[in-house]
Amino acid sequence: MKILFTKTALGLLALGAVLSSCSKREQSQKTGITYNDKNNGGYERFRQSHPSPGPGLVPIEGGTFVMGGSADQDITYDYNNVRRRVTVPSFYMDETEVSNQDWLDYLHWINITFPQDRELYYNAVPDTLVWRHPLSYNEPYVDNYLRHPAFQDYPVVGVTWDQAQAYCSWRTDRTNENILRETGKLVAWKDQGKKGGGGDAGIAANGQPFNTDIYLNGQMTGAGVDGKKMMPNLSPNAQAGTGKGGKAVRPVRMEDGILKQAYRLPSEAEWEYAALALAGNTQFENIDDGKMYTWNGLGVRSAKRKTRGLIMANFKRGSGDNAGVGGYLNDKADITAPVRSYAPNDFGLYNMAGNVNEWVADTYRQTSFEEFEDFNPFRGNEFSNKRMADPSKGLYAKDKYGKPIKDPAHSNKKLKYSELLALQQQTTAAQSANPNAPLATSQTGSLPVDSLLPKNSGKAYTPDARGEKDEVNKALYGTTTLVNDHSKVYKGGSWNDMAFWLNPATRRFMDQDEASAEIGFRCAMTLVGAPEINPNGKPHYPVKKAKPFKAR
């Protein structure tokens, strides 16, 4: 009886707390207007929260570190990783490399969504011929590595930098679509094939697949798309909708904090920072011990009792030694190993050394470390804007796959509305001639936008800032050097590399449309909001709530 009374009392207290919180709506700190009240204009304020990572990701708390600092020698004499202290913001990163099964999911979606588009499917298939060598019998890997279930948990290889970027874009849309369908903001998966419930899996009523940008712009809504639990629309301009009791509803907005940020390749700085995982050696901002590899110590064998003597990663121990002696293999692998092999580093990331090298987002330059920005260093920016199909309605132009068409950015600042309208009018003819082609920039002379930009803006703006500080003759790229704007960085070492390349500071490059049996990738995601991942147990300055305003 006493237990029952206690539970009842606690329930009543909880109910009272909920009712009390509902009766005290938040107010604007600057106007006093109550938020989330449909009677005063429907101003909305959403619960401020620390976003959770997307599927497969783990949080990486950022901070300062010496980029290139773990390198102890320069055996290649490249002088391309000069030590440089930088700050990396907090972000999310894949716990493991992208596996063959992950890539087969991607291929399956393409096959069921665009069954007639053989070119799209063909372009997404990895180059399995990367296993083929004139003096090695690797044909079984050519035929089996990608698709045989024995290799399903092994890292995907033969993937170009361009293909990895396309996978990141696809993964973003599928993750956000799944969130919306599972929470009732879009038609549920089980209702997709039903009458009035959209088409096949992943196909909206307009015959195009879900795209995050198009959805957030309000271009993916209506019968057969809207779910049963859409967001309430508090705007006084909203019309009665499909909500319960005919209440007005709306699609999810970025302000709701429901959708995830875009999956992408990590920057070189993010990758190196995550691989080092110095957070495990840090106390009160003091780093107790540096690292040469992703683990502590100078050796490559485990010192723990249960695994003593075992190799800590999948790499080539010496010339001709990819596996060890039969009967007691040193790293338990000959080529790649499953993506969860070996112990994770102090951030919880697997195989940040060995197994496969990994693509990062950066364009390679030998002098990047000397020219990087101190905060969030990255080299590879190609700034773009989404093309408008109907400027008066704010609608984006879409390609045949339902993605927004992006054009090179014309300015590094927000244009005046009159300038924006004039620019859009000048590009209408070009859009009509070739709807999917990116529009030329002012540097080509094909689009006279310079006259529309603010005066005294200095030199002409270029949306391609990859080589912005490279004082070289770009006509010689690819002729006198292998380095060009298509050269992308990869890091980490592979199953076929010596231990030197396991050092997180080492870096190499390859053309973005080439592939290798020794290169895979993993995805990252930007963390928005406060950078501190685990604030519990740490000192903080108290933050007082704003005093409520009372109209008199």
C-alpha cells in the first residue's frame, strides 16, 4: 500500500510539473512576446538541445593540437607536413570505415529507385579491377571482394574520391528521410506502396526521391508525401490542413532540430586529430604523453596481458610479410580485415591506422600546413549557390535525380535584392538552353556579373578557393608536377603499407577519379552548437535565466 501511494504521489507531482511548465511559456528577451502562441502571431522557439550524432557516428570533442606533430621523420623528403598548431572544432566521425555491405545498400537503392538508369548504377560501382596486377593472382578478389558475404564487413575499396562524395550525399538524404518517416513527418515506410501513399520505397509523390535541401525549401509536401504526425503550424497565415481535427500542419524546418547535418568526408585536420585521440592523454589541459601512432607507446605490438605481443593494426610488417607465419598469424589478416578489427583508439574509432588508407576532403598542396587558417583548417573550398527555378516563389531548380542544381558562387557577400534579381534575370536564358549545366562565372567572361557586384570590391571573386594562395602557373599543373586541383589527400596507412604510414601526420595524394585496393573512406558530420561533449563533472560559470516581462 505504501509503495502504491508513493508511485501515485510521484505521478501527480510529475503531472503538476508538466502543467506548470506548460502554463509558463517562454518569452522573447527583447520584446516580451510569448513564444509558441498561435494567438499573437505564432512566433516559435524550439527546445535548445545538443544534437545527437547520426547513425554510425561518434562525437569527437575538438580542441587545439599540433598538426604534423606526431611525425618523427620524413623518409620521403617531401617536407609536406611542417608542424603547425591549429584548432579543430568538435565534430562527429564514423566509428568504422564504410564497409562493402554499406556500399551494397547504396547500390541496391540506386537499382530500385532508378531501375532504368544503367549509367548511374555503373558509375556507382567500385572499380574491382584495382585488385588486378600483372604478376599476382588476385582474380578471386576481383570477382568476390565486393559482393561475397564473406567480405561484407570488410572496408569497401576501389572507390574514387568522387564516388565517396556521392555516397556521403546519398547517406545524408537516406538518414533524414528515415527519421521523417519513422517519426510520422513523412508517409511511413509501410504505407509507401499503398494507394495515395507515394510510390516505391524512397520515392515521393512527384516521382523523385527525397532530398534534404529540396524538402527544407518546402518543395516536397502534399498528398502522398505528408505524414500523420507533421509539425503544428502556428502561423496566422496557415490554412487548415491534414492534421488532427483539420489543424494546420507544416513540414519539418531546420529550426526544429530534427534533421541531421550533412554527412561528408572529414577534413585532413579533423582526420589527423581524430586519429591521434590525444583526449585520452589529457588532464586539465595538460597532455601527459604524445603519440606516434593512434595508440600509446612507440611499438606496434600490444602490451596488454590478454593480447600481449599481437600486432595493433593491419599493415605490412616487412617486405613480403603481409600476414605472418602460418599457425600464428601476426595481425590476423592478409589483405583487409573487418572494419571492427583491433582495438579502437581513445575516441572509440576503429582502424584509424592500417587496414585501408582513407580519403579526406582536402585538395593536396605541399605547403598547406604553412598556409592553413588556424581555426578549422581546410583546403578545397568550391563555393556554390543553389540555382533558383522560380525566384518569385523561392523554388530551387532540380536535376533529373531530384537534387538542387548548384552553380559557382558569384560573390563573397550577400547581394542586394535588386542585384540578386538582376543576376537571376540574366541567367534565365542560360538555364533554358541547358538546365543542368553549371553557369559560368565572371572570370570566364560568359556571364557579365561583375557589373552587378558592389563597387570597390577589389579583385574579381572566384568561387574556387582551393589554390587561392598558390602563386604558381596553373597551366603547368599535371605537366611539370603530378599535383593539380584534382589531387586529393589520403591518410592512415593500409594493409599493404609499412609502419611509417600508420603515423597520423603522414599524407599522400591521388587524383580524385582514381581508385586503389588500399584506399577506402569514412564519413564525418559537423557538430552544431556548444563544443563540449561531456560537460558533467567539470566546472562551469553559472548562467542565469532571463527575467520574465510583465506588461502593465
